[in-house]
Amino acid sequence: MRCAKCDLMAAIRMRQHRLSFCREHFLEWFIHHTAETIRKYRMFSPAARVLVAVSGGKDSLSLWDALIQLGYQTEGVYINLGIAGNIDYSNASQSYAQRFADQNGVNLRVVDLASDYHHTIPELSASTRRGNQRPCSLCGLAKRHILNRAALEGGFDVLVTAHNLDDEVAVLFGNTLAWQVDLLARQSPVLPAAPGFARKAKPFCRFYERETAAYALVRGIEFIEDECPYSEGSKQLEYKAILNKIEEQHPGTKINFYAGFQNARARFLAPTAAETAPEAQPLCPNCGQMTTRQGLCAFCQVFTDNPL
Ligand code: Q46
Ligand code: ZN
Ligand code: ZN
């Protein structure tokens, strides 16, 4: 099979787009497609100061790389969650993120849960009621809070995360099975800023996971290949496996599912609470961020209410 743009043999075939490219033209397509997604969903302007949430994995480092290629002014933020497993997962991932920053002359902000908040995810998961053997629930809470805070305090125009299409359709599938209408309403490629909330965008939401992996490989980006030890057996992975099976038989299913949902969301699902009446929500007396309840927000309850 030949490249769609030149006479070279194709290095990557994308049945879902009916496209094949050599390495060079794949990179060109990938960067162009990233820019197109940013433009299509009006994510941020060329002059924006962008904070990239990095995990040390292929998606987030590829996103940072692509945004640098596109000329954006970027910084990264890494959260060390204190997860070890057999592979010293958090410290190892941090090294990959730091190496990327050093090689590219860009700044990486590091938030360390143990030293900045006096608790790690495994420790809180074992010792709190909310955590009760559910590290991912605590981890999600911590990441949302800390990333939002980093973006607001750093004065960034937008916080970007590297969720790819496979991540997005797995979440969409789960939320649809449970008819989580509030979560569906918020599952957008871009969420506007609101008082206490940074603007958020997902420029990789239309890339299949194998496309971001191919980009990292062709660009020679070094990233952590091990998964977080807590990801094993997660529902998210089960949904991905099911969706992969369908995609194998019917290429394009994932992108159609996602794009179709975005059209339906815009037409039928109400705007989020943060978009409509942010001033109606109470503020957390400890961190000043908006919360859905009176008193401490969920993050502060877990991270400041638990004595050392
Ligand atoms: S890092 Fe955190 Fe994931 Fe690990 S503890 Fe779960 S949520 S699996 S993306
Ligand atoms: Zn080519
Ligand atoms: Zn708080």
C-alpha cells in the first residue's frame, strides 16, 4: 500500500479514515488534524498560554510535542500521586515528563501529593471512607482539583488534557449505559471558563489511540509504557475492549459514535451548571473553589480533614 501523498510505501494505514501515509506525511497529517480539532471546537487562540496536563505517557507527551510544533506557548504540569507498585510508577513517569521538558526547553510544574498535600493516593485509599479501596475515585478528584488550581493560579488561558478518542468513547459508553445525563452534558471537547473554573480542552479527542501511539513512535518520544498498577481490571478497560471488537468489524464506529454524540449533545442536552449559574454555587472556605455543597469541597474534605 502506497502513501496517499507520495510514492513511498505507507507506514501507517488508518482504515477508519480510509487513509494511508508514509512516516513524513503521517506527521504532517497528525499536526494538521490537531490544529483542525482546536479550530473546529474553538478551543483556544494562537496567542493562548496553554497548560498541558502531563502524565509521562504517550498521549500527553505527544500532545505537548504537537502543541510546541504548532507554535503554542506551553508549560506542563505533572502530579506525582505517590503510586509505586513494582515499577515505582509515579517517580518513573515523572522522570519521563521531566526529560521531555528538558529536551524541549519548556517548563514543567510539579505538584507532589506527599510533600504538598501530605497524603498519597494509596495511603488515602487505604485510610478513608471515600477512598475505601477505590484509588481511582480519589485520584480523579485530586487530579481535577489540582489541575484546575494550577491553571487558575498560573494565569493560563486554557488547561489541555490528552484524552484520545478511545478514552472518550469508553467514558461515553459507560455514561450512556447508566444514563448519567449530567456527565453526558459535560462531556465536551471544550468547557468554557467560569468563576473558579479554568477553561478546559481536549485537542486529541478525535485521534484513535493507535494514532497517538504512532505519532510518539515516529517522533521518537520516550514515554512510560507501563500502565498505572490500579488500572488493571477497570471498567474503562473492559469498555475499550468491547468497543475495539466493534471497531474491528466496522471501522469508523468510534469516531461516528463520538461525533454523532457531540451533535446530539449540542442539540438536546442542557448546558452545564457551571455554564448557566456559576454564582449560585457555594465556595469552599478552605481553597476558594466552587463546590456543590456547603462547607469544605470534596477535595479539601479528603485531603485536609484527614490528620497525618
Ligand atoms: S492514575 Fe489514578 Fe488512573 Fe492510576 S489511580 Fe486510577 S485514575 S488508574 S488514569
Ligand atoms: Zn508520503
Ligand atoms: Zn476546597
